[in-house]
Amino acid sequence: MADMFEHAPHVWTAGRLRSALAEVADDAPIHIGVADEPGRFEGYEEFMLVGAEPVELVGDDGAAAPQVQFTLFADAKAGRYHLHLD
């Protein structure tokens, strides 16, 4: 059996993000580094912020009240890519 570990990242709040961006120029692009595995950023993938909006999440059974969470959307950096035809 594989070794297991508990991964509990410190999730940022809107206030912490606002504070971090306080001195950033309005026209500065936002880069997002996505961990290659839980907690490990050495070989991270780089994405760009392309949108942000509240997203409504409904439980599997649909009985629970929907939960709304503010979500940042990221896409690959601008550039030339191979087209994947699946």
C-alpha cells in the first residue's frame, strides 16, 4: 500500500488577496503557479488569470442548499500550442 499523508493547505481569503495586491499596479497581469503535486511547486505549471466570478455548487443529491464560492479561472499562457484532436 502507498504511503499516505494529510495535505491541508492554508487557503487564502478575499481579504488576504486584497492585501497582497494592494501595491500591485492595476495593469499587472496575474500569473498562477499550479503545484505539480500536493504542496510541491518545484515543477509547477504556469497559468494566467482570465476570469473571476461566483460559482454556485449544488450537492450530488440536489437536496442541500447550493453553496456559492468565488472562483478564479486560469488558462495557459499566450503562445503557440499543438492542437490535440481527441
